[in-house]
Amino acid sequence: MSAVQKRTLTVLLVSQVLSGVGLAAGVTVAGLLAGQMLHDTSLSGLPIALLTAGSAVAAVVIGRVSQYLGRRPGLAAGYLTGALGGAGVVVAAALGSPALLFVSLFLYGAGTTSNLQARYAGADLAAPRQRARATSTVIVATTVGGITGPLLVTPAGHLATALRLPEPAGLFLLSTVAFTLAGLTLLVWLRPDPLLLARTLPAPPAESAPADSPSRPGPGLLVGVVVLVLSQLVMVAVMTMTPVHMHAHGFGTTASGLVIALHTGSMYLPSPLAGRLVDRFGATVMSVVTAGTLCAAGAVAALAPDHSFPLIALALVLLGVGWSFGLVTGTAIVTDSTPLATRAKVQGLVDVAIAIAGAVGGLASGIVVAFASYPILAVLCGVLASVAAPAAIVAARKGSSRACPA
């Protein structure tokens, strides 16, 4: 089994590196392309909303396909749909069609969902005490592609110009190829399917007791969702408004770009550490650590002087680390709290909640800053993140009382 798990993780790592490159276009140039095509920069945020909506719908579909047919067809279908969306964006840019652009961006969101849901496939065959580590291994692979993609903006732009396309469309050409290769990698090499194989194996001793019913989630599943949703909402809210806050106080795009780069690195690079900590100390402890780290990020962001680059950067690094802890911890809790018979479907629904949380965080952050201030937003996010700690502790106590009846 160890050999099969190693092969599974290797194939997932390759697909994550490729899909990480594909993710770059949506984050880096989608807004710029929309602004150029629509001749209205006020609508530059629309692509992210479309990507989020597409990823939410795709999470349900991929979860259900994986539930009945396995991880391989589910994840591959998401990547290939994302590739179709990327190709549609290129065609829309060539034709100057905003309508096609919007539809294509919606489809493109499926690729981002597969990239996120691949972490579940890494945990299917892992022993209970190694699931968080396996999950984090898959997550950290995205870093390679996520860093490489933005670095290819200039050469990809030159290619687009040579093809008489708008320069931002070049990165979508690259993303189309990257998502296609990621999907084909899974279709060809992710054999045996980790989820289908896991269902044929005896349940480990730690899982001999039935998990909470997905239709009536118990404390464990709910805490996992709370940790994941709050981590995503807080991270997106603060991250979205930090460049705006910096620009309003005299920082240029280079400075804000560096802060976001540090933030992105801190989101993925600590994943292996997070996995080891969850496996070593347990999800309850790491839920508290997640809440504390996100609270610290909010406090530093709120208290940082407007012109202090080091403190603003520190706040965003802490924000990324807290999100990383929350993603690994929440994923471990959700996986442990759902039976194999319904695990993929439940995981898909959980990722819908994550996508919605990101959309809410992004939209609400602008409103809070407009009517209050960036420090107020940071404080509110810190307070909101603190909810994860007592929720995890209460759930752990309920679990102990069930396991040890009087």
C-alpha cells in the first residue's frame, strides 16, 4: 500500500505543478484583460466573481463525479473544463466578445476547483495519522506552478502580441496547455484510483466507529467547515484590500506586488509543516493555532503604521501562514469526519462553502473599508477568526464525552 500511495502522491504532485501554472492567469491578468476588452476598469473585479461562481458550481459537480466514478475522472474533468475555459478566453480576446469572455471565465473556474480538491485525493489512501501530511504534500506542489506562472507573463504576452491578441491573453494560452496536461496526467497515470481503492480496503482501527452522517453533521464535520470557511473568508478579505490600502498611502505597484508575493508563498510553503503539526498534535490544537495566527495577522495589520512596509508585509505573511494551517487542519477534520461511502460528495459541498466564503470576503472587504477603514477590517477579521478556537474545543469535548459514556 505504501508503494501505491507514493505513486498516487507523485502523480498528484506533477498535476499540481502543471495546474499551478494554469491558476496564474486567473489571478494575474484576468482583471486586466476584462478592463481592456470592456474599456471600463470599474468592471475589472468581475472576472474574479465569475471564477468564484464557476469554481463553486464545479466543486459540486466534481465532488459527485468523484463520488460515483472516482477521483481520476472527477479531477481530470475539472482540469479539462478549465482548459476549455482558457481556450474560450483566448478566442473571446481574438473576437472581442465580452459575452464569450464571461462564459469562458466561468468554465475556467473548474480548473481552480480541481487544483483545490486534489488535496483530498492525497489523503484517500493515507493512514489516519498521516493524512494531514499527505494533504499538505499535495498542496505545497501548487507553489512551484503558482510562482512560475506569473514569471511567464512577459514571454506569454509577447506570444499573444505575435498572434495579434491582447497581451494578457498570452497567459491564458499557457494556462490552457497547463490545465490540459494536468488533466491528461491524471487520466493516464492516476491508477489505481485512490478513492475507489480505499473503499475496497478494511477500515483502519481509528475509523472503525461510524462518522457523523453528512445529512446531519456532527461537531467534527462542522468544525472542519468552520475552520476552512473562516480561514478563506479572513484571508481573502484582508488580502484583497491590502494593495488598495498600500496604494492609498503612497506605495507603488512594485511594493504591493512584493507583499502579495510574500503572502502567496506563505500560503503554500508552510503546508508540510502544517501537516506534520496536525499529525503530531491533533486537529483540535491546530484549530486553536490557526485561530491565533489569523488573529495575530489581523492585529498586526490593524496596528501597522500606514507607511510601514515591513509590518504590512509581516501581517500578510502571518495571514498566509494562518490560511495554510487552516486549510490543512480543516481538510483533515472533514476527511476524518465523513465515511468513505459519501466522502467525495461531502468534500465537494465543503469546497462550495469555501468558494462562497472567498466571494463574501472579497465583496465585504471593500464595503467595510469604504465605510470604515482598513484597520477596522483587519480587527473584524481577527475577531471572526477567533471563533474557530472555541468551536474546536467544544467539539473535542463532545467527542470525548461520546467516547467515554458514564
